[in-house]
Amino acid sequence: MKVAILEFIIAIVVILCLPANAETSIWKVSKGNRHLYLGGTVHILARDDYPLPAPFARAYHLSHRLVLETDMQKLQSAEFQQLMLERLSYRGGRTLKDVLSAQTYQKLEDYCANRNIPITSIHSYKPGLATTVLLMIELERLGLAGEGVDAFFSNKAQEDQKKLGKLETSEEQLDFLVSMGQGEEDQMIEYALSDIDQLPALMGAIKSAWRQGDMQVLEEVGINPYLEQFPETMDMLLGDRNRNWLPGIEAMLVTAEVELILVGALHLAGEQGLLAQLRKRGYKLEQQ
């Protein structure tokens, strides 16, 4: 593996000088003499969120392979972006105005007018894509939209020629996004507009809990409010996917190779989270 000398020295310093009491969203998962590292990520960060907590660098340099939710390179390719746009857009002239109630559509129209966003730029998008676009516009306006943990380590692994793996295909991830909010379009748009108004505080709370590895706060802030409003959607996005990933994670714990698995931090929290499920299966978890 080709690693620059300076980068190697920095890595050694990070590993050796890590404070003993530092804790963040990285866990060492082990059974017997086999182990891997499991980390929670935030998909979008601001520049001042870097450098990342030191245990992320340590786990990365102690692992042989980086495993992400999906193939980040493919996800960011022009071909896949076009596929996403096609599958997350209405066809045949149908728009959000045909799907939402008049009251909800008016709220969306008012919000876009207030932000100088032409509603025609998003009205053909399904709620999942429309709310994502509005969220990204607001994050950019606030200076909070930047490379997340997943993209950072995906790019680093490419540079370091480290082995890469994934827990699900990009197509499987897209399937979840396409089905998100079906039958709950009004609630999804209204909840998203409400969240956007509180975005700085919400992102601050999530990132603070993530940096400290506080799964209870992440559950309270990032899961419970949505679980009450969208139980089926949340189970599909978190519960189902966690259950689908577990056999693959357990299979990695049989091999001598050490993996660093990075998933969205909310996948670790709560009773259905990966941490709780791995504990139930008898694995030892040590927060790093």
C-alpha cells in the first residue's frame, strides 16, 4: 500500500497520542480473538467540523478494509445521479400539486417564495427528493453543507488503495428513497418545512451527540420525533436495513481481516440500532 511518509507519521502520532478518555461514535466490536470497528457518521458536515474526532483516524489506520453503506463512487457518478433523478421524479406531467393537499402545497409555495426558490424547480420531484433539495439549499445558505464522514473516508481509502466494501448496493439504497413517504406526502413535506426552520439547532444537537458518541441524545433528537410521525418509513429506513446488514457484519467478525464499518449514526442508536442488536447476539462492544 502506497502511503506518503508524512501521512504515515501523522497516523502514528494520532494513534499513539489519543487521549485515553476520548469517546466518540466509534466502537470496537469483538468476540473471542476477532474484532472490527463500527462507526457512526454524519453524511453532511461543515468545514469547521474537521478535523474529525481522533478515534476515527485510529480505527481507519488499524483496519484492513473500509466498509460503507454503499458504493460512494457509484453514488456520485453522473450515470447514477441521472437514474436517481428519473426514479425520484413524477412522470407524465404529474407534479407535487397533484399529490399534496391545497394547504400543504401552499405552505411549500410560500416557503419557496420566501427563499427565492422557483417552485417549478422542484415541483416535479417526489417528496423525498424535493425535501432533500430544499434541505441542501438551506444547509448551503447557512454554510453547513460540506463533505461528510463517509465521503471523506471513501476518498481517503481510494488514495491509500485500501480495500473497500459495502453493506448494500446503490440500487437497494435508491429503492428505499423511492418508497420513502409514499402515502404520507403531506406529512412529509410539512414536517420537512418545520425541520428546516429549526435546522441550525437540530444539526448542532445531532453533531454534538455524534462527536460525543451519545446514542441516547441521537435517539431522542434524530429518531423518536420521526418514529412517532412516520413509524413505517422509519422502520424501513433504519430497522429493515439494520436487520439486512447484520448477517454481513457478523460474517466479517469470523475473518482475521479487521474492518472499519461506517454507517449513518442513527443506525447505531435505539433498540433496533446495530449496537443493541450486536449486544443481544453476545458481541463485546467497547466505545473508543
